[in-house]
Amino acid sequence: MDFKKRISYRIIFLMVMTIVIIVPACNSKKTSKSEFCSENDFKSMSKIDIHCHISVERGAFMDQALEYNFSILTIITDAADLNQSIEEQERMVLLQRKAFPGHLAYLTTFSMDAWDSDDWQQKTIEYLEKSFAKGAIGVKVWKNIGMVEKDKDGKFIMIDDAKFDPIFDYIEKMGKTVCGHLGEPKSCWLPVDQMTLNNDKKYFSEHPQYHMYLHPDYPSYDEQIRARDSMLSKHPNMRFMGAHLGSLEWSVDELARHFDKFPNMTVDMAARICHIEKQSQADWQKVHDFFVKYQDRIIYGTDEGDWLGADPDPDKLKEKVFTVWERDWKFLTTDESMTSWEVDGEFKGLKLPKEVIEKIYYKNALKWFPGI
């Protein structure tokens, strides 16, 4: 082979190798773009808001949800300050389900009234049985357990009380999921001026009955968490969603520890995403990596809804929930610099991979709440 031919072959070989290297690289760039959500995905992607409260008949909230491709899990709560009985809340939910079939699921709850009576357990199970027959896919337990309700001896009733065991056994037997708002943010035990999040300052200033700093004789934060964890240890096979980041909002490390200890525990982000934003200011990479590692254990939720006392203007109600949905989406799907009234200072979005977003917004809800 003469010199010119050898040079020609080498040139051809180099050209082929260049193509082999460049083409996959180009394809890789295209693939990497699709690994993250676009702005258009906000409306087109199927999503579930796992923590809402709808207890009125008007359809404004659900109309807005459907416009932005959200299905809703609405939660009935045993809260005296709602000024609405459990039964009335359920009646409203059933009307909404009829008006928006296939887009609205619900969690029932039970009353703590007559706790000391001998037939409380039986009546509670009977009530849950009726709710399950009507379509409830799970049960909510609220912070009145541990913060409000007392037994006949004046002792606070905690969630790991043995009297609850047959209730949780029944829920597990029926294949339902428990959602627990137990305890409050850790800052609830601080003076308002020492709280780090503005939404906590606002809420506890307006709800002093739940501001535990003002009630030093009530169970402590650690006692609330220990009681919840004790209950989970007694019922390891029961699916449990800790509402509001499981009252562990202050530390992704603590959340990770609980996920590792309790494999049937998940959490929603309702009204606590600001705590994630705050932590990301200190260590963005740690927070980002936590979401990627535990992508199967986190579910999107807002604590928004439509209830007695909500804004009577349906357009303002729609605007409010849209603002929350849009802001949260931006934080989770982009790495843009952001601000919020809830958090002092700027923070950067997490820009989670699309497969993680699909789980947080949709797939995890299907897994943890069968029938949703």
C-alpha cells in the first residue's frame, strides 16, 4: 500500500470515528434536556394534590384543579375550629365526588368524642366501615390527638395509646392508608420572634391555642414524635403518610432516618415546602440529593382547599391555589433563583429530574393510596 493510500485510509478512519463520537454526544444532549420538566409540563402532566380540604358544595376549587390537570385527595378532619361536623364534611365530599367523578378521592376520620366509653372502639370501627363503603380510601388522624384531647383523668391522649390499636388493625386489614398530622413544626415550641419561617410566625400568632411555647404543660415536641414512632413500631405493615413532612420539616437528615427505620412511612409536603426552601439555602446539594434518594417516599400536597370561611370570590380562590401550585412547581423543577414571603432571602430551585417529579406529583400517590 503506497503512502497516499495509507493517508487516505487514516483520514477516512478518523472521519468515521469522529461521527461515532459526535452522534451519541448529540443524542446525549437531546436526552439530557428531556430528563427535566419544561414549563409546558406543568399543565400537561397528570398530577395529584394529596392534601386538600374541600368541605363546601361549590366547584370552584375542582374547576381550577381540572384546568391544570390535577386530581385531588380531600381530607376530612376532626377539628373543632372548622365549625363543621365530620358527617357534614363527608356529605359535602360525596356531593363533590358526584360532580367530579374520577378526579376526587377522600380520607375519612373518626371522632374522639366519648373516648372513655366502653363502646368507643366498636362505634369508631363501624363508622369507618360505613365511610369505606362510601368510597373513602384512608383515614386521617389529627393533632387534636396529643394536643387537645384528654381522658377522664385529665391526661393527654397520645396516638400510641393501646385503645387505638384495634382501629389501626382494622384500617390495615381493609388495605387503607393512615394520614397523620401529629405534632406541629418544631418551631411551635419557640417564641414567635425566634421562629425562622414567616408562615410559622403568622400561623401561631393567629392560633395561640396550638402555639406550644405558650403551653409548657402540654406534651413536648419530642414526646409527640416518640408517640407517633411508637405507634408505627406497633403497626409496621400499615401504610402511613406523615402530613406536613411528618412534623420533621426541620431536617432532611431526620426525615431520612425515619424513612430508613419505617419502610411503610411516606410524607406529604403540604404547607411545609418553605422549610425545604429554607434548608436549601444552607445546603442546596444535600436537599437536592435527599429528594433524589428518597424519591419514592415524598408526595406533593398543599393544604389548600375550599371550606367554610374561605374566600367567597371564586376567582380569588382559584388565583390563590394557582399561585401556590405554580410557585411549588418552579421550585421543584427549575434551578432559578426565587423568593417567597414565607422565607427570608433568596433560594434556588431544586431542578429535580423529570422521573422524580413524576413520582412526587403522581406515581407515589397511586402507590401509597390504592384506589385514588
